[in-house]
Amino acid sequence: MTPQLELASLGRVHFIGIGGVGMSAVARIMVARGVAVSGSDAKDLPVMQDLAAAGARIAVGYAAENLGDAQTVVAGSAIRADNPELAAARAAGLPVLHRSEALAATMANDRVVTVAGTHGKSTTTSMVAVLLKEAGLDPSFAIGANVPALGVNAAHGASDIFVAEADESDGSFLNYRPLIAVVTNVEADHLDHYGTAEAVYASFDKFVGLLPGNGALLACADDDGARALAGRTAARGTTRVLTYGTTDDADIRLHDGGPGDVWVSDGAERYRLDLQVPGRHNALNAAAAFAVAVELGVDAAAAAAALGHFTGASRRFEFKGEGRGIRVYDDYAHHPTEVRAALSAARSVAGGNKVHVLFQPHLFSRTREFAREFAEALNTADTALVLDIYPAREDPIPGVTSTLITEYLTAGSLVAAGEDAVAAVLAVAGPGDIVLTVGAGDVTAYGPRIVESLGG
């Protein structure tokens, strides 16, 4: 765990891989806070043009001279060791920071709200930011997805509140120093980094151990892992612990009777939530955002009303279009629990019609660990079509293919990428049905293709 840096100590900052959603978020806020920022990426991405317009010096392609007079370098997680800019930075003895370290320095003097958890981080962080903005607090925020209601995924606000998504996948959330920490859930995932489920749980214990005595942990009582974390934290007595959820003993009680019948209670009053996003998981995320706002002094009724302005985050049950009466959505879900939640949301939107999912497993290691669980989640759809594994950062593992999932499907099959996948979806979907593309890889490109083929 790196000691927390101050923003002023970084000097001129160069970002290698500045076009990435997380990297551009930090760069955008640094520019707004008066830091001299430069950056490069392999491709000329739209966000790079935005950063250049804001005052950053941007280069397309990697070259050692792009470093210029940088005093600190931030390297994206996908940057290879032989990248010429990274090699030049190390040869010059410049400090090279992980994105999380740069973000931690950016928000070192703020009241920090972090949202951690195996699932739901981006949506919940987005809800908190939208709610606080609607309530007039104007927070700074950095989110791992674009948010339509905010227009961007990161911004410098006028208040001293900073809302950030805290990623546990590589342990980098331990670089933050939150005042309020939301934990949506704790499950075994990212075992390629952690090795064991016990190591995952231990990392969350370390994370909440960073909270100060005047801070607060807000944990989901409906999730066994988060509930256990709350219990262990309360037993240590080092910070306040509040829970939210549908359980009778939750401090912030959620009632979810479906659309039009959702409310939260702080123990004294009930407040109706008119949510524009479906699913129990989103109702729980909203309860977490409500709890954060109340902790920060927002009037409870105003907080509940503000949640009605949240319209979703990019790739979180995102509507892509419609044709022939068939609605197409896309979701980033890449863990069995997330897949099940996305399909539950689709079912609530479909009414009595069918739900068809096109799923792309993400990572060989995750497929190996959770093949049966993925199949059980996919079996809640009427039809499940599965693409080959998206490898991302991993090399193939012998014997690990998507058939580890499809062999357990009751109404599904393996499909080839491209037009075969589109045709397979069109063959099963009918008027009124929902089609959902799911996964963290390039499956997201299929939504628009399916809509186009439907004539939408």
C-alpha cells in the first residue's frame, strides 16, 4: 500500500493510455484542478479531443518524446513494460503511478465517498453522484462508465465532496482514504489476482480498515459477504457501521414491491423512490445512494426525490433500440451474480414475454471457476446463446472453453461470432420479447447489429 500523495507534489503529469475510461477520468479532473497534463494513446479517441480542448497536451501513438517535461507518469493497466514511454520514464527515474494512486492524490484533500463491491460499483457510484448533484452539493466524481444524466464519467465539482468507484480487482482500492465507504457485496471474483476467496474477503477487511473514526461503512444487508464484513467491522469498533437492504434489521430499510411500489425508510419516515432503472439490484443500489446522501446531510425527502433523475449508466442494462416489437438491451455483467441480476431486470421489463440472452464469457480463469454458476444464471432466460470466451489480458487455458458453460444449459447453445450469432438471436426472438447482450468483452457491439437487422 503506497503512502497517499498530494496533488501538488506530482508536478506535471503524463498519462500513458489516456484514452481509457478510468485514465481519462483522472486526467479530466487534474486539468480542471490546474495540473499541467499531457497524455497519449494508441488511437485517437473522442475523449482525447475533449481533454485537448480542456488544456491537456495530447499525442496519438506512443513515443518517448511524448513525455516532454513530465515530472510524474501515470500508466494504464494495459500498458506493456516495453512501451517506449514507460521505458523512458523508468530510465529517467520518474515516479510511475497506478491510476488509483493518481486518483487518490487528486482527491487527497476532499471528503471522499468510495463505492466498492464485486458488483454494482459503477451504477451505485453514478446514483450517488447524480443524487448529490441534484441536491445541490456539486461533487467531484470519477466513475468507470459514462453516465447519461451527468454527460460524462468524471468532473471537478465546486464542493469538497469526491465520489469515486473503488475497484477491488487488483487490490488498488487500498490506495484510497474514504470518509464514507459503500460496499454493495463481497463475493469470490478476480481469483486470477487473489488466488482464494479468503484473500478477497481479507482485502475488503483492509479496505474498510482505512476508514477513520468519524467515517462510516454502509454495507448491503442483503448480501452475505457484505453483511459479514459489516459484522466484523462493527466488532472492531473503529468506525460506524450502517446497513441497508430489505432485511428487517437493516438501518436503511428498502421495500421493493416492483415498479411503483419502492420505498426506503430511515426508521422514522418512509420515502417513495420513483426509479427509472429496473431490478432489485438497482433498488438496493438506490438505497445505498440514499444512505450516503443522508450521511452527508442531504434532506431525506430531497434525496429520495433526486433518485428519480437517474437514468442509468453506460452498459448497465442500457437500451440499444427496438425493431419488430423486440427491445434490445446491453449489460456489462461478467460474474454469475451480475448475469442473474441483469436477467432478472430483463424479466421485469419483459412482462409475460420471453427473454433471450447472448452471453460472452470474460476471461478463461473466470470461466473455469464459475462455469456451472454462469449456466445456472443463464438458465433463467428463455434462450441462452453463448459466444467463445473473450480472453482480455489472459492466455488460453487448456480445456477451458465456453462449452464448460453450455453443457449445463437447459435451453441454450454455443454460437459462432458474427452473422451466425445475429441470425441465432433473430431466429428465437418474437414481438414483445427482450434481447440482452451480456459480457465485459466485445459482445457489446452486437446490440446495434441486432437492432439494425430488426429494422430498428
